[in-house]
Amino acid sequence: MMMMMTMMKRRGRFWQKRRQWRMKELSTSGRRRNLLVTWSKWSWGIIKRKRRRNQQVKRREQQTVKKTRTASGRAVMVLGHQRRWCQTN
């Protein structure tokens, strides 16, 4: 994408912010999800997605936790989707 062309055509705060965001995103390609700069029509989808994922995680954590014991006396928290290990005395 040729930056100079778009800069001429698209002026205004939204596009300016979007450009900043893109540049930042390019510089840190790994952690793309966490560095939202603007709340705008452009970034809204990502925010929504992130929020949905967080809610899913929360819901999963709240599912009833049954504790079962292993031979060594560790408690195994058996959630609906995965097992968690935690030490108990």
C-alpha cells in the first residue's frame, strides 16, 4: 500500500488515528490484539472480539468446580473443559 497516496486522499482524525495504529501494529506484529489506540469504527471489531473472549473465559471459570483427589493428595480441579492442578495440604 502506498502511504503517500492515501495520506493525500484521506484526511481527518479517524484516518490519522488509523494510520498511527497501523504503524504501531507493524512495529509490534506479535501482540496485535492489545494495542488498540482508538475507539473508532475501525477498531471496534477487534475490541468486540477481545471482550467476547474474556467473557467466555469468565464463564468457564465460573462453572462448578468439582475437586477430586489424586493419589499424592493433590487436588485436581475438574472444570468442564480442562483440568487444573493446585496444591492443597
